[in-house]
Amino acid sequence: MPLLNADAAHPITLADGTVVKGTVHLNQVINHPRITVGDYSYYSSFDAPADIAGTIAPYLYPFSREELVIGPFVQLAHGVKLITSSANHPMHGFSCYPFRIFKSETMADYADLPAKNTVIGPDVWIGYGSLVMPGVTIGAGSIVAAGSVVTGEVAPYSIVGGNPARVIRRRFPDDVIEEFLAIAWWDWPIDRIEAALPAIEGGDLAALRTG
């Protein structure tokens, strides 16, 4: 029996049969026109919110111009917020107060505000209570420390932390990172991934090459 089931809304079941309601596969519980999520990406919460999309991306609306793209095998801890471009206010004048959003006829005046997509790459772990700000791209295999505020691009396989988040270190040497990105194990069929778990979990690059 495989370890993972991409179709399960709640992927964790305890030994006594209890389903852990606070952990959800995002693409099984989110139906939002501006959000795309890869298989096996999950959000873990202490309180099992009813509206997962509104919980993790509170400023992303069906009418927003930007998109939120979350790759496969992403891990979002409790309290993570992805603040997308629709949260932006006009900043080119003397005030950033959004006067014109309060009347439907003048909302279009803000059509020139930045609307960059937010992209979370595959196998990214974002720790407890972190904020990802509008238009950020987080590269594959990166780790965002708990309580961080990510304001800029994060290179693949980086560990970042702080406010604003800074690179603490790269997880592996550059040549190894390049090879991981070329192998892209997260794109393999799930049976091949599970067969290669000893190499993936053990950091055995030689075995992963032949996986």
C-alpha cells in the first residue's frame, strides 16, 4: 500500500483510525480560480479552518489579477499567510489610502497597481507563522524559518529567516542543487518516488541518480 494518497483531503490517519482534520491536501480542499496547487502539498493547522484559501491567502479574490502558484510537496505550517498583490495600496502619491476602492465606478482606477504572481516551488517548507509578501518566488527545496517575513526572491534550496528574511545558508553546494533541479524527483510518478525514498530521505545523490 502506498504511503501517500493524492486524492485524500485529510492525508493523516492515526493508528486508532482518527483522521487528523487539521492537515489538508490543499488541492483537494481549495476551489479558487486564482490558485493552482500541485499534488501532496499540505497545510497543517491547529484549528481546521473551514475556508483554507481564505486562511492562507486572505487577500486573493476571484476577481484578482494575480495568481498564487504552489508546487507539489509544499509544506505550510499553522499560521502561514501568503499576502498576494491584491493587498497592495497606491503608493505613488502623497497618501496610500485607497480612496477609490469604496465606489465600484472608481475601482478600475487602481488597475495599474502591481499584480505579480506569488510562486512557491516544489518541496518548500514554510514554518509557523511566516508571511510571504506579494510577488515573491520561493525556489524548490527551500526552508523558511518560523516567523519569517519573505519580501524577495528565494533561490532554490536556501534556508531563510528573519524580518525581512535573509539567507542563512544554502542547503547544499551549487553543483548538487543544480543536479537536484535537473532530477526533479517531485515530477516522478508516486510509485517511483516512494521506491526512491531511501535515497531522498538519506541524502544519497548517487542512488537518486538511478532512481
